[in-house]
Amino acid sequence: MASRLIRYATIASLGLMAQFGVAHAQATLAAVKARGSLVCGVSQGLAGFSQADAAGKWSGFDVDFCRAVAAAIFDDPNKVSFKPLSAEARFDALRKGEIDVLSRNSTWTMGREAALGLKFAGVTYYDGQGFLVAREPAVVSPLDFSDVKICAQTGTTNRDNAADFLTTNNVKHAIVEVGSPDEMVKAYQDGRCNVMTADSSQLHALQIRLAKPGASVILPDVISKEPLGPVVRQDDPQWFEIVKWTHFAMLDAEELGVSAKTLPAAIVSAKPDVKRLVGTDGNYGEQIGLTKDWVVRIVRAVGNYGESFERNVGAFSSLGIPRGLNQLWSRGGIQYAPPVR
């Protein structure tokens, strides 16, 4: 009898835990729906990635991702408010619940997940740290530096990466710490530093803000791996799935040829993989708390991954960054998403 009571108690306890787990897992999605909008943490202003115009309208690659999540939930990409955050403040704001998701050129590292209680939902942009220097006198490599002053932003991996690389290679240097991209540009142009170091994508964005962009050059050397992607808290599995699969859906859409222009044809397609993606077969979106047409909503709002990339940072943007590693795996890159099935 005692063993039977223990067994019943255990089953009841597991049932309560399961109920609590389901409720807890839905906390962020429920809060976002109740609020009527998503709160997304972005950079304080980085061309091509997240930048507000004079009217306060945000645009950029990271902004598109936030709008994609909002579209998946509300079928409205405008139901999102953007919170600009410094590199130092970004993770704390997420931990405190001030934002629902962080989409701000943030590097995925073990320490940031293990120590901060956060979870990266994927790699939306494969990057690497580089250096920007004056075109004259010509410098071919950072190994050619001699007694340089290097601007690096606080709260990023860039400072330590640069110090490690240059110290290891016996390059005499001094790190000039700056608090923001704006301060970095000013320090460089004022002569407080003669080198800027940051993720290569950020250097492209900073270069076009210089008074004489053509007088500086980004060196071809890349000294680190900088996998950038959206971040959420670790305590909400369902929300993690929503954010993660938003990224995967945009990649799968590009791979299957589903774009903003081809969406009408995709909705009536007879191809099994396209039908699963657009929700005419299966209930994959419903399994994570969304609707069957969640991918249709995303593509209609912001396009697929390639459309967002090219519009904001690629060939059709002022940055003109080549796809490189961010090309699909089937076209020579390493962007690869699990299938919706």
C-alpha cells in the first residue's frame, strides 16, 4: 500500500510539474500577446543592421528579424517596439525582462550562455573580427602594425581578441576603449586611435560614416570567429523554439525559392516540402504556439533570409557586403537550416 501511495504521489507530482512547465514555457509568448507587441533589443545605431531614421523608423538586418518574429505571432511586422542598447547593457536588459529578444550583433560564446543564463537561438550572421586603417601609408596586415593605438568597444569580445592576437604576435599596441560606435568613429577621426577593430560587418558600417570613407581600408585579415545571432533567456523553451525557428524558416524559404514575390505560387504549390513550409500540410507552427501559416506571415512581411540580407547589408545596400559564409550551404556558404517537417 505504501509503495502504491508513493507511486500515486509521484505521478501527481509529475503532473503538477508538467502543468507548471507548460505554463512557464508559454510565459513570454503570453506576455507578448497580452502586451500586443514584441519588445526587441537592438544596437544604438549601426548602418545596415539596426538604425532609426529622422522620423524614428527602424530598419536593418537585425530589425528585420524582430519584425519577422512579430509577423509570426501577430501577422503584423509593425507590432514591435525597439529598445536601443549599448554593448555593456544588452545582456542585463534581457536577463531583467526589459526586452523579449535581443537582436543586436551579439557574438555567441559559451560564457555568455553558461554564466549569464541566456541562450543563442542560432547564427543569423557569420562574422569575424577585422581592422580598419588609413589607406596611406599602406598596411597589408595587422602583423605590420608598429606601436599602434587601436579603438575597441567596451562590453564586446573585440577588445580581448585584439589584445590576444597582437600580444601573441609581439605587436606593440595600446587599446583605446570606447563606449559606442559613434565614439569609435569620433576617436578615429580625431586621432585618438589610428586603427579601429570590430566585427568586419560593423567596420563596413563604420567606414561609410567617415568623412572620407575612401581614405581608409578594411584589411583582409580576420582574427576570430564571431557567430552573431538573436538571444533569449534560458527559462522559456517555447519562446526559444519560436525565435530559433523564425531564423530557420527564413533560410528554408530561401532554399526552396519561397520569396515575397513567389509567395502566392508557393501557397498553392504541390511540392511536399513547400507545403509543409507554408502550412498547407501539417501543423508545425501550431506545435510551437503559432499558426499554420506562420512562415507565410514572415515571408510576406520581410521576405526570406536572402532578401533581407541583400536589402540591408548585401548587394542592394550601401554596405555592399558579399554573402560569403552567409550564403546558403547549397551555394558555397555555411548557412544551413533543419527542414520544417
